[in-house]
Amino acid sequence: MNPPTDEAQPVVADRTLHTVTIVGTGMMGTSVALALRRHGVRTYLLDCDAQAAETAAKMGAGVVGSPSSTADLVVLAVPPRSIAPVLVQQQALRSGRVYTDVGSVKAGPLAAAEALGCDLTSYVGGHPIAGSERSGPRAASGTLFQDKAWVLTSHPGNDTAAVAAVTELIRLCGARPVAMTQSAHDRALARTSHVPHLISSILAGTLDGADQQLLALCGAGITDTTRIAAGDSALWTDILQSNALEVAAALAEVAAGLTTAAHALATGSADLTELLRRGNAGRGALLTARTRLRSRK
Amino acid sequence: MNPPTDEAQPVVADRTLHTVTIVGTGMMGTSVALALRRHGVRTYLLDCDAQAAETAAKMGAGVVGSPSSTADLVVLAVPPRSIAPVLVQQQALRSGRVYTDVGSVKAGPLAAAEALGCDLTSYVGGHPIAGSERSGPRAASGTLFQDKAWVLTSHPGNDTAAVAAVTELIRLCGARPVAMTQSAHDRALARTSHVPHLISSILAGTLDGADQQLLALCGAGITDTTRIAAGDSALWTDILQSNALEVAAALAEVAAGLTTAAHALATGSADLTELLRRGNAGRGALLTARTRLRSRK
């Protein structure tokens, strides 16, 4: 696949983002920085792990350190529970005109930011629907967000200019902004990402300590269902705990399916076929939605 | 990907398989037939759905109907619960010298065949670890089994020549024979295939009836974890019910993981990280095993 050229990117008229600071140069933060670099945006890289920031810089993601003047935008690419504390810190330094994040949970971090007394007018939450089971800057890609959805969870207190700046970030990254409330996002993501991750991990966990004979019988099915189980366990603990109520609700739905399956296996009831047919229908709905989104490009 | 040439196939010295009948021309049966055709084996195709057999024949899988004389081998590519009844029928017709199957469950069909009075000396169970979420002859491929494991569940009553014939089939299909007992196979497959399928279906089922906004937020993770949920619901009901005890045992392990997760979400305990780390370890074990197998080629 050829990397799209700048010409192929959505046009951003009257560019306002010239200097962007990325706090957190893991896979996500470095990918944002690389995407911005493709448009000539000056990117500055900060990470509590100096090695990670250096690695990102060597990959062409930008310059390690803070810009000499206020950045047009500060992107917090840190785990959900660190968003509010890092936002407080960055706002105290007046490091940017606008702040956003790329976290997989939206309501908790906003509530925490409010509780910590952050300026909420300049903070607009965001979440690109793109990722990798690999972590760290080396897993980053400047085309990670190409044609992907990027949820924008602005709130009524936001400055219009702040929302515009984050929308510009999304477009520069090649993604498609999708406006949602924090709670709608968290409810959806529990089902589309957090519970699938948890289930994939539990499935993969059943292979821990398995003998070689069993492992040699793992085909494409279990290989695909457990891919995301390789994700960073500290980051995912944070994500799951930060969205605990919604994850628990979605998990209960899966647990009910397991109970139905166990009962059907014991009694030979037709509920098993019904469960599998519902799986066919859900998978069909997912594929139809993906096809529809692709055709919109 | 170029299809491997005949030269690249494992050499089978003193070929004994010249005529093979395939009963059931779905994805698996047609793939076996196509693989054998690449070696010039004369293949005959039978299916209770005449249209499926015709489609397979048009794809170059062989000739519809039975050979005029006894086949060297009859491959039963039918769902697990149909194996014994179809074996009785084929043995009554003396259609082959040797019989095998490609079913995902091994103990039940052998017990059923014994109960129905089949000749067990000439029946050697088999199960290629390869498949597709798509079904029917059009989903077949002559290279489906290339470099894959193919479990051979011979039993003490088997004729040596029968085991040799099925081993030859496996090698002609480009696969690697793995000898196992029926019960070891069924225990392993419950964990490596049947429960992952069930869990994938349950996860996909939670998307049935979901709104477009939620479906638009499905990323690569849930897309991969639910791929196999597209599988044929009637076939998978048969597989799961035919291996109900082992599937129930493996399912209970997953259910215990869900309970741990739900408790950890409610209490914020460190068990969640431990669960995710176990997932990392299991995924690592799977990838290591796959790398080891690939390097053996």
C-alpha cells in the first residue's frame, strides 16, 4: 500500500496548527506526531521515559522538548487516569492554546479534570478508533489514522476555536471526526473495544501453561481472536478500570451468553443454534457497517 | 501468493492413492479434492446437495458420482454427527478400501461408528487444522492445508495399510500428520477452536441490533475477534454438541475469568492486571509455537 501523499489528505483551509506538543510518545502519540509531520507541522515530544521520546524523535516524529512559545495544540497521549493530572500540569505551564487527548475513555477523565480545577474551555476530548496490539514508539505509524473514525467529545463549555483546532488535528491525521457525548462514547467503546479486549485476554490466558501439543493445534481462528490480548496490561487495566461501569454492564451481557451456551450444551437445546445465528447476524452487521464506511471515503 | 508447484509438495514414494471419493463437497471436502487433483488423483464427488457437488466439479475438484470400482480411499467431509451414519452407508456399499473423515470432533463419531457396527479396521479418523469462516464449495482452496497440522486419530484396531493410506492423503494435501488419541484431540480442540468459536459468536451477538453509531466505532480489534462468528451455525451447533463435555469444561474456565474480571472491575483489585498479564503470556506462547512450527517447514 502506498502511503497517501499530502495531496490525498483532506484539505484543511486556513491552517491554524503550526506548532503541536505531544505528551506521551508511545504508539498513539508518536503516530499522531508522525501524521502531523507529513504536513510540516512543527511537533515537540515529551515523555517521562526519555528513551521513548528519543526513539520517537529518531523516527522523524519531531523534536524532544517543549517549544519556546505556547503551542497551538497540546495532545495528551497518556493512559486515561493520567489525562487529568497531566492536563493540570500542562495548563499550569500554559504550554498550549488548546488541549486534547486520545484516550479510550472520555467521561472519567473529563470529570477528573473538572475536579482538579482545569480550564475546560480549552480542553476537548478525542479518541481515534485506531490502534495496535503493539506498544511503544516503534509500533507507531504516520498512516495509522487514515480513513479511521476519530471521536470528538466536545462539551458545552468549550471554546469554538478549541473544537476547531482539534477538528483540524483530526483532518490532518487523515481521520474522520465523529461527534459524540462522553457517555455515549464510553457506552459504545465498552462494547466495541473494552470487552472484546478483556474477552480476548481471558481466552489467551487459557493458553498460558498449555503444552506444546495443544499449542501446535492453534489455527487461524484462535490466532485472530487472541491478537489484541498482546496489548499492554498496565494501559488496559487503566482503560478497563476507567470505564468500569460500562465494561461491567457489557461484560454481563457476554456472561449471560456463556450461561445460555453452558445450559444448551448440557441439555442439547436449540438455544445454541440461536446463539450462533445471533453471532452470524452481529458479524454481518459489523461487516455491513465497515463496507458502508469504506464506500463513503 | 503463487500456488506451490507439485515439485514443492512433500514427496510420496510408492503412491497408493489413485482414486479417492469425497463425500460432502462443502468448503473442507472440496479443498481436499482440489489438493488431490493437483497430484493427478482421480477424485469423485458426492453430496446430498447436488448443486454443491456440481459447483465443486466446475471448480475442477473432480467428477460428480461414484467411481466404477472400489476407491482407494473415501473421505467423509460431513458434520461430526453425520460421520457414523455416512460411514455405515458407504461401508455397506463397499465404496472404499479405507475410510477417513475431516471432522472437528473425534471420540463421539468413533463411538457412534462402533455402536452402528461399522468395520473399524478400515476407518481412521482425521482432522486438518485449517478452515475458513466461509462455507460451501466456493470457499474451498487446494492450498488450504499447506504446511498445516492434520491430526490423525488412529486406534489399535486399525489396519496398518489404512493408517498408511490416510497418512498419504495428509502428505498429498501438503499437511503434517500429528498422531493423537481421540480424547486428547477433543480436549485440545475444545480449547483451541470450539470455545474460541463460541466466545467469538457471543461477542458478535452483542452487535446484533446495535445502532449504526456504535457499529461505526468497531475497529480492527473487534473485527478480528469476531471473524469466525460468521461460521455456519448448523455445522457449529453439531461440532459443539458433539464435544459438549470438553467444551463445557473449557467454557467454565473462561466463565471463571469473566467472574474474576467482573469482581476486579467492582473492587479495583489488582486481579485485572494479573488476568491481562496471563493473556499476554498465553498469546506469547501461541506466537512462539507458531514460529517454531514455521521454522520446521
